[in-house]
Amino acid sequence: MTDIRLENFLLSSLTQDWMPLGEFLFFAARITPRASTPSDVAEVVRELATRGLIELGGWSDDGRFELWDVSVVEALHRIAHGYQGEAGYLNGDIGVLGRTEVFRANLTALGEERLSELGDPYNNYGDPWSDVPHLRTVRAVPPWREADEHP
């Protein structure tokens, strides 16, 4: 089961734009550092896709971005082993994985509903980047809290 804090921040970020693997890794490294390996993150992607909260896509043969019309199992195989010349998490170091376009995820209507249930992650848990000047949010939010401290 995906950490509720990570789920909340990922879904919130997905409202802005399609998210590549590197951003999933970035969020996991900060919010759930003990479960942030590429394999851990692939499991998060699998769970969110299986639950219908995100949809997955990538680059087509002719260079267009498109949703994948494949099973979650096939999508995860592409993410693991690479697809359309992009590195998968099994064959790239962290630098490569931070830049790979092996897939991007998009928030679905069900994902938007779930985010509405969860609320604003910064209000719920604070700013996980509050100690990083160039990453902290500019708005006033509570200090970073662990999941069991959520009101």
C-alpha cells in the first residue's frame, strides 16, 4: 500500500502536468526515503494505475506522445526494461532515471476525486522541502509532519 503522504503529494503534483519517472523518484526520495528505490517507485506507479488514479503513456514510433493502450502489467514491463529507446529503471543509473522519458503519468478523473478526498498535501502534512531554500513552497504551510501526526 502506497504511503498516504506520497500518494497525496503525487496526485497533487499530477494536477500540474504529466509526470515522468524522475519526478516520482524525486517525491519518493523526500517523502518516503526508506521506500524510494526505482523498484519501490514502480510499485507505487503500479498501484496508482491499477486503482485507476493515473493513466500511463509514452512516445510513439513517430515521436508523438500518446496514452498506452496496454495492460498495467505491460506498461510496467516497459517502465522496467525501457521503451522506444528510453531507459527503464532496471537499466539506468539514478542520473539517467532522473531524465528518462520511458513513461509519463497523467491524473484521471478518479485520481482527481481521490485528491479531492485527500485535500491539499501541504495543509495535511506540511512542506517536505521546508529545509531546502530553492524547493520550499512560498506560501505559509505547517511544518513537515509524519503520517501519524495528520489531524
